[in-house]
Amino acid sequence: MRRWHFFVFVCLTLIVSIPGFAAQDSFRFVVTGDSRGGDNGVNSAQLIELKDAIIAEQPQPELVIFTGDLVYNGTVAQLLYWVQIFMDPLIAHGIAVYPIRGNHDSNADAWQAVFSGAYALPDNGPPAELDMTYSFVHKNAQFIGMDVSGFMEVNQGWLDDQLAAKNVPHVFVFNHYPAFAVNHVDCLAMYPAKRDAFWNSIGQAGGKMYFTGHDHFYDHSQAYDIHGIQIHQIVAGSAGASLYDWDDVYREAPRVQGFSHCRDHGYVVVDVNGYSVQSVFKERIETQPGQVQYVNNGDVFTYTAWLPGQGLPLATAGALIAALLIVVFTIRRFVLN
């Protein structure tokens, strides 16, 4: 009986020692975008309300991903106003903010002038896209913000290099333009072959979610990559820009399959808990005149990335294989003895 006690102890020790199971690899982040409007380039009332709702989230998000079209004309004055009413208060509460450009933020000189110094974004993009395309690692996730290197295409070579260097379980890629058209036809789908190379690279790296904007609503769909891996496209153009109507028809159906559509303002909350991820859309609901709440609209997506090919770090995969081999040899020893 003592031998089996020892066997159980060895197995449990191996399991808890495998890297990546630590509880500290848990955090929350928020995704939203498209806040342009008529008040110094933004919908200030909606953006301030949104900022307050994000700060009030419990647990508090550690970062906000903003998918472009911060302002209407992309001037320094408009971008600084966006920083003042949205980014500054979030930073003051310990919430980092990572925006990328949309088509209305197209003035690169103004963008680089504003997002420098205290507001500098990661400076590791391609030479022609510094401060506009970038990547960073937060705990157990890699975030990659993509600007457009040409007309409706991304710098695929740079992205491939970033994904090849990935050594954490999760990867979240974000860009202003949908990969698969929903309302706007001007998106990455205008060049299907290049878009598919982009989509396949995300799937190969274990990515499960792609965040985007451009369309002023919330939409959740999925499309398969070349290997049959499901990647979910989350359109979160819901930060205050005038809402769009849509005919509910995906132009690349049945490859694209829809899950949820919501013509309202709000934001996506993503909880990372070790290898598990859950996202929900918080929809703006006016409960009574002058009183607003952001509530879960019922669209919940979850996934677990822990198997090889689904984002498992090589070190963790190796430790898991080594643990299984030790267990097999331990069992064999007890059987033979």
C-alpha cells in the first residue's frame, strides 16, 4: 500500500510542477473601438460613460485594447482630447491602454506625435509602422496590434516572425479591419489570398480570437483556417460611433458562421485564467431615463489552449511528456515488482 501512496505522491508532484498551471496567469482585459463623433472628433458623452463602466468592472481589467477610429479626423488636437477623456483616467486607475489606428486616424505624423513619451506604444513594429504596428506580452498572452502596411493588407512577414517567437499559451491579434466582411466591404477580405495567409498564421500559432472594429456594432462569427481550425472574429466597433444597420448576411457564408449580433454600444470583457479564456459582450442598456448599465448580452465564448498546436509553450509540452513517461515507468516498476 505504501508503494501506491508513493506513486500518487510522485504523480501529483509532477502535475503541479508543470509550468503554466499557476493561478497568477489570470487577468481580465477589455476590447472596444470606434469612438469617433462630433465633439472634438469623438462621441465624448458615450466615451466617458464607457470609461466609467470599464473602471467599475470587478475584477478590474488590466488593459484595454482599442481597435481604431479613435477620432473623426485624426488631428493632434482630436487625439489629445481622446487621451484626456479616456486614456488618462484609465491609466490613473492602473489600466493600460493599447490603441491602433483606424481609417479615420490615418494621419501618421499626428498619431506618432501623440502616442509618444508618456503615451508611447511598444516600439517594435516594422520600420515603416513604428508606434502603429506592435506586439507585447502580458502575463501568459501575446498581443499583436496590426496597422495596414498597404491597402487592406498587413505586414505578414513581420507577423510571422512575431508568431514564430511566441512562447506563451495565448495570442490575441487585433486590427481595425475585419478579416471577413460583415457590413463594410473595404476590409482585409478585399484580397482573399493575403487574408487567408493572415488567418492561417493565426490558427497555426494557436490563436482562437481576432479582434476588430470598422463596423459600428458588435458581431461574433467564426471562420475556419486551411487546417480546419476555428478562429473567432469579434467585431467590437461599439465605443460611441453612430451605429450601423446590417442585412444579417455574411458575404463568405457558409465558411463564415455567425454566433451573435448586437446593434448597440458596449465592450467585450475577456477573462484569461491559466489556459482557459472566456469572452462576453457587455451591452449598453438604459434601465430608465438617465440610468445606464452595461450587462452581459448572453453571447459567451470560451476556449482552453493547453494541447500542442493550441498555444501550449514548448517547455510545458516537454514537461508534460516527461511527466507521462515517468508515470509509465513508475507503473511498470510496480507491476514487475
